[in-house]
Amino acid sequence: MNVPLSARCSIVKGVEKLRVWYNGKERIVDTKIRPYFYSYRDLDIECFKKEKVKAKALSDHQEKTFWKYSFNTRAELRAVSGKPELKEDIFENELSEYGDSFIIRNRLDRPNVFELFPHKNELILLFVDIEQETDKGIKFPTGENNLSSIAWCTNDRDVKCILKKKESESDKLLLENFIDEYAKINPDVVVCYNKTYDIPMIIRRCIRNNIDTSPLTKNQEGRANIGKKEMAFLDGIVIYDVYDSARQDQALDGNVENRGLKEVSNFFGFEEKRKPLTYEEISEKIGTKELAEYNMDDVKRLFYLFDIYWPGIEYNANDLKIPLSIAVAMNITKLGMICIGEEYKKQNIIADGTNEQRYDKIFRRKKKAGEPNYQGALVGIDRNGYFEPVYKADYGSMYPTIMSSFNLSPDTTKLLEYVPYGKFKIEEEEMWFVYHIPDDVLKMNLIIQVSKRPGFFALLVKKFLLERMSFKNSYKKTGLERYKSASDNRKVKANGGVYGNQGAAHHPFGFAPIAIATCGFGREAAQMLIDVLNGLYPNSVIETDTDGIYFTTKNFNEEDVMDAFKKKLKQVFKKDISLDIDIDKYDSGYFYKAKNYVLKKGDKIIKHGVAMKAQSKNILSRNLIEELAKAKVNNQPITKISDNYMKLDFPLEHFAMNVTMGMPYGSYKNKEGNLVTRLARDAERIQRIEPAVGNRYYYVKEKHDYVLLEEASIERLDITYYREQVKRILKMFDVSLIATKLDDWLK
DNA sequence: GCTATCAGGCTACCT
DNA sequence: ACAGGTAGCCTGATAGCG
């Protein structure tokens, strides 16, 4: 790699320094910069250094004088930046307040700083997974329980396992043996699934058994700590949690039952050779070959998933010139800080406030909870039911292409004024274009002026798009995963890293007029394509979502569509823009509601939307949907569905629905009334499972209440409730005949 | 006291 | 701690009815 393994902030003699690990050693590095923020005001505050700097303001792109306040430590800066009376007057403070963001600040101010400490040695990996005993009748182990097995492997992927022999034995020997093996391997990266469990539990068990944990770190007197939120810290070692990647992977949305190791690895095609053990079996099979095999199987699943996600992470570290430790914990906000921040730095721009501070008419309106800040994409359904055949016309990379084609950039784009709601309009003048963007959320037209002088941001996006195209072509030619990874990387940068952050209320580098104009052009582009299609094939458009339009016709001719599209494009946007469309064909489709439909392509049936996928509903619903969807897209009359659905003749598990805890328990507004908090309390009381974000609860409806599956009985099920569930699904597929029959039957 | 309707809260999806 | 958009399910308040 061209970057270090890890970097973290550390105070040495009262000053913030960086501790950088690479090639097996640690260096304490003078940062050259100190935590700082900017202000227009001459503030009377205590700081290390106060100086004047000249830079362009993001708000109006004018050259201005700023005060720059530096501090010895992040804590000293936070003591000032946290004061409510100063909040509105200070800028870019977010980049100095926390560890990761201050590392990004270093990277922005000194772009090659981390390339001075490259980890050139081969990365030594350690994949690890543990098994643990549980108390009788309890699902999850605690720090009190012995470990029963540890399986691991390193770069050679030769999986090994140490077992605790007997139930009565303690796990001391097991841990000592593992620590010896670990020290021999001396890993740089520890790979696990759910970092809040395996590593902290190993540390915890070592402490219980009086085993020295320093061999787990790279330091003689190293620290193996469990920090906030059950996060383990091993000095000099990067912990990569594959679960983090799986959780963020939107390709898994609606396609897996949960984000557990088994579900996710199965989704990606892991060959399942043996049936996973149940919780009870894990406890029963102490010291057996089966337990060892089960444990080792999990390690195989772990490196199987590692191979899918890791290339992108290592690529990011090198490409963004950031320590690997930052790359394993990357998210869109940080990506935006780096990609956008780098450009601002080059242009000597200071972000004088967040979007919320600079555009109060947009971000500080009185909003209802969940109401958006500005209008987004065009979405809608024009026709419902069965169609054959079905086409989809798709814009490729619509938002990034718009940003680059319309030259949207902080140095070219200016929100001039808000006027009464009206029509989209383009006016061309000598030096600039003026766009009238109607926004039905703000209920106003936004007048946005864009200079004809090329903007730096549009060029950046164009660069991402061109790079992506080249990587995509290389991938097509060679099939090498690293090209695909590089291509996806550029796509993410151009989409989320750029568009999403520009519209974010609190991102330090957001620039809302770009996001608003991008969505506005996007809606026009979508409407234009609808008009082209309906013009060629009257009433053909079925459903629209952002950049893709489903339509149906028996007389499709690609050339006609492309010709009409190109003509209209120029006419609507009054300039040559590089928006392209791609057309895909399906045998048939059944369209229920916006974003909810089923498509058939060959023998594949593709379900879209929350109503169709119904992952949180029960097996009974999913099976019924599957049956009806199949019949619908094959244009078969639905004359009979299995009598079981009428009689509700299923085992208890088929009735169990589930819900995931999406926020910390304390964040729920109505903890008494809300279903997930109620179930969480039951689970805590009965199963000793602490409420936690990501917990999934399986429950059924009994006559008087919702109860956890484990507590349910088939005799107490609320049959009326489940009949309504079946009826709703029948209605979804327009099965009126059977719905009537069901009503009769219900009488 | 019962049912219907609506808004609000939340999750699960889509682009 | 990325944006907006749609749909489904649940709760609790309120209106309307007898």
C-alpha cells in the first residue's frame, strides 16, 4: 500500500499529534497543523494561535478575510466550538472535533501526508470467529460464559480450530493456545463479523482468566481495550468488520432475511455444505468435531465475504490517500469531506457555514417531522396491471451527468432569488444561463444562475465519470474484479459522495443550489423521456422512478426512440448535453403501485418494492405473493390458490412477522405504544436480550396483543388478523373472485 | 360503546 | 452523520352513529 495501516490522534505534551502505524512499527508524527476553525469575527477566545487568512467564501465566491483559530488539542477546540453562542459564527470546525475528521483535515491540508508512511509489507490478515457456551434457556452468551471454540486462518486460508475439550473445563487453555498462535501470526488486520462481539469477548475472557492481552497488540506493553459501544481496540492493528460492509451494501436490501454471516454469504453464492447449528446445538456439542467444523465453516464464510468487499476498501485507502483504518470505516459523509474538501482546498475556498446556515429559506422553514428540504425526483405510476411486453428506458448516471453537463459548481452556480411557483424555464445570456426551477416542496421557483465559465466541480464529476467508463470497459474486457471495484468506486464518488452531500443540511461542504438544480433538471429529463415515449407510442408509459421509465408497446423500434430522444433533448435543454439512455426488455410485468411491481425475464421473476418483497412480513405472506406474482407475470388466470391460505393451515413459524430496531431505544418517541420497543422490552425481560440497534424481533398477532414468537401459541393466534392479511394480498393482485369467495368462507 | 378515518411514527423499500 | 420518494403497518385521537 502507499498509505499507512492506521493513524490516530494522540496528545503528546499537550499537543495533538498523529500515531501512525506502518511496516510493523509506530511513529509519532508532528501534524504540522493543529485543530482549527474559521470565523468572520474577531472572537475573544483562548486559543493557541489566531491569524488572518484570505480565501474565497463558499457562499458567494468572493475573496474575503477570515480569522483562523488554532488549538493545541481537539478537546480545547471543542470547549469553544460547543458554545451555543458561537455555533453560528464558526466554520469548518467539524473537521477538527473528532479523531477521524481531524485525520481527514490533515489529509486535506497536506494531501500527501499519509504517503510519507506507506505500509509496504504484505498485509498479514487474521480471520477469526469464536463459539461460546450459553446458560440454559438463554440465547446469547455473556462475559461470564466460557468460550468453547476459536477458529481462525491467515493469508493462506488454511483454517484451524482450537476446541475446549469438556464441558466442565474452563476456557483458559483454549485462550492461551490461541494467543500463542495469534502472536506467531502477528497480524496487521483482524477480520471478524460483528466487531462488538468476537474480539471484545476474547479480551474479556482473557481478563477473567488472568491472561495477558498485550500479545493481541503490536506493542510490548500494548493495550487491548474495550471502548465505548463495545468496540475493541488493539494497538497497531486494524480491525475490519465485514458486517459493516454488509450492513451498508444496498444490493442486499430486500434480498436477505437478515445481515447475518450465513444469510449474506449464502446470498453471494457460498456453497453450503452443512446445515448450520442451532443455538441449542452450539451449547450441546462442546468438544465435538461438529462444533469445530461449524466454527471453521464460519471462518470460510468470513473470508468468502472478505474477498467481495475488501478490494474496494484497499482501493479507497490508496486512491484517497488515507490510512487503511479510515478506509475500513468509510461512509458517504467522510467520502464527501475528502472528495469535495480536496477541491475546495485547491480553489482556496472556505466553507463559510453549512447549507442550513446559508440557506435559511430552504433549511430553516418550519417543517413537519420527516418533511424534505427540497423537491427530489419524479416518481409516479400512470397505468396499473399486467403488460406484455415491458421495456425500461434508463438514463445512465443521471445526476452526475447533469452536474457535469450543466456546469454545476460552487464557483459557477448562484441562487439568485425565490419567486412564486411556476414553470421550468431556461434563459440564455451572454455570460450565463438562468434556470427557473420549480420546487413543490418549497412551493417556489428558484432562480439559479450558472456561469458559462467552466466550473471546477463539474470538471471533477466529469473526471469521475470518464474514469468510471474506462474501468467499466476494462472490467468488461478482462473480467478482473479490481476493475469492477474501481468502476463502482467512481460511481459512488460521483453519486453519493458528490450529489448527496451537496444537498445535506449539516455537511460542512454542502452547496444546496447544486443539489436543487440537479434534481430539477432530473425531473425535466424524466418528463421529457415520458413525452417522447408517449409521443411515439400513445399511452405507453407505465411507471416512472427518477431516471428510469417502464413502458409497453408492440411496435418498439429502438432507432425511432433514439432519434426522437436526441431531438427533444436539444430542444428542451437548449444545449448539447451528454445524457444517454439505455433500453432493456422484459417479457412481461405486473405493476401494482409506484416502486412496486413484478417483472418477468426468461424464467426469472424479479420483484420490486416493499409490497412485493415483504421481507418483514411472514412466510405465509411471502409464499402467497410468490404464487400470485408468478401466475400474474405468466398471464395465467388465478383460478385457485392453495386451500391452506383459506384455512390458514400452517405451522406457527409461518405466521411470524419481524421488525428491526432502527434507532437506540431511547430515541423512540412513544416507547409505550411503539411495537418494536414493546417487543424489545419483552425480549429483555424473557430472553435477557438487551435492546440494541439492529436487533430483529420475530412476533405474531395473538387475540389481544402482539407477542414474541418464542412466547406464542398457535391456539391463541388472531385468525381474523391473518385472514385480513391474506385478503390484502389477494387484493394486491386483483384477485377479486377469490376475495369474494374468501368473504363467503369467512361468514 | 362501537366503527371509520386520519395523522404521526416508524420500517422497508427504490433511484 | 447522504438525498428525496412511495408504501405498509401500527397507534392513538377524534368524529359519527346508534
